[in-house]
Amino acid sequence: MLRIGVTGLMASGKTDVATRFREHGARVVDGDALGWEVLRDPEIRERIGAQFGASVLAPDGSVDRRALGRIVFGDEAALERLNGLVQPALETRVRDALESATGDGVLVLDAALLGAWRLEPELDGVVLVLAPAGVRVARLSALKGFSAEEARERIEGQKLPPILGARRLWRIENTGARADLLKRADEIWVEIERLRSEPRSR
């Protein structure tokens, strides 16, 4: 199983790239979806409520991510506390998904925190999707309905961990049309397919 990471900051377009790879036949591990699983864990929910107050919990007891975001984005200390509650469980789920992958296909890990977890040596390559902050603010506002201020707080509150030791690194500067992004993703997929015929050692 060939393992490829796709990473980038919020609204960079990384999930569009991962989705394109899925259309080409890859199996995708969605870091954001796994994050939702973590937030549904009763113990994690209880800790988040205790740490940030009942206002971050919806009437059904689930975590209200938007309400939580209003608290932690723009407050570095609060964001660090949240990460301390959520990231260990999320990393465990991601690593389990990578380790359990078998077969001859391509597994794609879509995760902004890939570099923070130092997963690069365990992957056959990493696709880094980049876009200027102003472009990402506009995209986040358009796609998620955030105000410009809310979008800026989220963009400014997220830092991309450095990508170190990747066997292969592809960079995409996503500053144009979505069609341009997908074209570049298609070009990278051709290279990924070539890797499947190359001998690999771990």
C-alpha cells in the first residue's frame, strides 16, 4: 500500500486535492472526519465542557464546534488547551488507520497536523497545498458562511507544522481557479502511480 500525505492550512484546498485522488481510486483517511469522531467521544466531550463551559455544548450534548471556535481562535492559550485534549486521541486514530492499511492501492492521509505528528518518514510522499492568507479568508467566508473577522481569527490561529524528512514533496500554490488546482493534482497523481511500480523499503 502506497501512503501519501496531503497537508495544508484551513481553506488551502488540500481536501479538494485528496478528493481528487479519491476519484482516481485512492482510499482517503480524512483527518477532519476523525476529529469529529474524537469530539463525539463522551469522555472528550465532558473534558471540553469542563474546560470551556456549557456554552460549547449543544442541547443534545454534542460539541458545538462553531461556539468552541469563537473561544479558542484568537486565544492562543485556549487553543493550546483544546489541542491538548483532542490531538492525542486524534493522532492515535490516524496512526491506527495508516498501520491497518493493506493491499496494493494508494492510501491518502488528508491532515493539517501531519507534520506535527512527524508522520513524514512513514509516508511515501507528501503533497503540500499552499495559499495566501487573504485568499483563504475569502474562501472560508464563502464556503462556511463565517464573517470576515471570524475567518481571519481561524486563519491566524492555525499554524502549519513544518514538513521535514518527506521522501518526496510536491508543492501546490493554490492561488488560481479550482480547475487549475485539480489539474495540478492530476499531474501529481500520475507521478504517484509511477511510484507504485518502484521498489520501496521501510
